[in-house]
Amino acid sequence: MSASSDIRRQQFETTNWSVINQLGGPDAELALAALCEQYWFPLYAYARSRVRDVHQAQDLTQGFFAHMLAKNSLRQAAPDRGRFRSFLLTAMKNFMTNDHIRENALQRGGGRTLISLDFEDGERHFGKAAVNNMSADRIYERSWTLTLLGRVMDQLRAEFEQSGTVDRFDVLQPALSSTAGEFSYETIAGTLEMSETAARQAASRLRKRYRELLKSEVSRTLEDSADVDDEIQRMFQSLEPERC
């Protein structure tokens, strides 16, 4: 992530509903850029799974954000509408099914790139997120989860980089996803030149900090922080195989 995008994120490091309220003000394009940076990929994955054509999915994604900015459509949103994840998907569905709105947005773009999006990287991620016969809605949910978890991991790694201990993070990171039987504290202790007890404590602190960052990130997509645990459970369910 570039320094400019870091600054942009810091300026809008509040709830996503607060970012939406900025769309009608003088910082509208900055707010939209912050929103796009965080959430464009799940929307692209949804469009990509619906239309199949790569370039059409790219145009739809750019057109959706162009429509948001031009019409201030998201300013009509209210936190009481529920989860931001669900709200964005509904907005994208409405955009894709309304021929008049969609065509106007695409014409307004005129082939111009409203916001720079790395579609090449997005296509690689789409290949990982999409599973054969998975519904477009499920692909969106799965992509949302993977995007948010990736952002949390980036934040955690950045903290270790700032403290000059990123090598320790690289060694301990498997503790976040491995089961107790798969993770060798003896091996980690040897690599980090510490006791096995210290290695267990370090892994425990890493997991705790990861949970804190995850809850913080998820809470930004909700109006009621009491829903955080439920939302996290729903997110991880989206990574499970889809039942027929």
C-alpha cells in the first residue's frame, strides 16, 4: 500500500457509514477512493461471476462507483439498514438490473478510469475465491471475507514491521491458522532462539492481537458493535463448502 493510500485510509478510519456521509461533501472523491480501495474486489467478484466476461465485469465495477459518486446514491443509505456488507451487495444488484441506470453510468465513464483498480490482481484473487457451481452471492460473501481477513493480516504485519520484528511475525504467523497438532512450538522456539514456553506465549499474544484487529475491522462495517461476533461467525461460514 502506498503512502498516499495510507494517509487516505487514516483520514477515513471510522465507520463505513461515516465515509458514505462524506460522498456529498467537498471530499467526495477522496471518500469514494477510500471506499473503493477497501471494497471493490468483492463487488468485482460478484459482477465477474454474474456476467463471466472479464472486461464487462470491470466496466460494471467502475460504472457502479461512478453512479455512486454522480448520484450520491449511497447518501440515502442509513446505518439502520443493517450490515454494510449486505447493503453494498444489494446496491450492486440494483445497479446491474436497472438498465437505464447502468447504461447511463457506463456512458458517463466513457472508457475513463474513475479510480485506479488493479483488475489483474483482482482476477487472480477471483480464481482463488470462486469455486465451481458456487452462487454469485456466495462468491461475494467469500470474497468479502477474504478481503477483510487479508486487510487484518496486513495491519498485523505492519505493526511488527514498525517494531522491527517482522521476521518474528513470519515465523509465528502459522499459529494463526494451524491447529495445535500442526504447529510445532519446539521448532518455533529453536528458530527464534527462545524457550518453548516463551514461544507459546508469543503465539498466544499474536492470536490475541489478531482477534482485536479483526473485531475492530468488522465493527467498522456494522452500526451495532454487539453484532461483531455474529458477523465474524457468518464470515467464516462463507469459507466453508457450499451445501447443495
